Amino acid sequence: MIKTIMQVREEFSASGISIASWARDNHFSPDLVYRILKNNKIPQRGESHKIAIKLGIKEQKL
């Protein structure tokens, strides 16, 4: 099930895991993850697209 950006932000808040920590643990730039979660636009390509899939805000196409 695809999540909204707001749902992802709420999950981070509820879990106590920081966005920066999650980003580093998943080998992503914390700055880029913050920008994706702030922008309210789902990325279409590149590293941002990979982050969106990992966060669950975009489906991975096979």
C-alpha cells in the first residue's frame, strides 16, 4: 500500500527514528530525504525516486 508523505512523516515521529538517521542507515543523503518529505511532490527519477520507493510513497515498477 502506498503511503502519503504525511503518513511517512507521522511514522518517523511515532517511531522516534530521525529522518537523518534513517537516511544514513539506508545510504541516502539526509538533505535529499528531507527535501522529498517537504516538497509534497513524488519524485520520478534518480536517487530521489529510489528514496520514494524505499519510504513507501511510490510503487516500484517491475
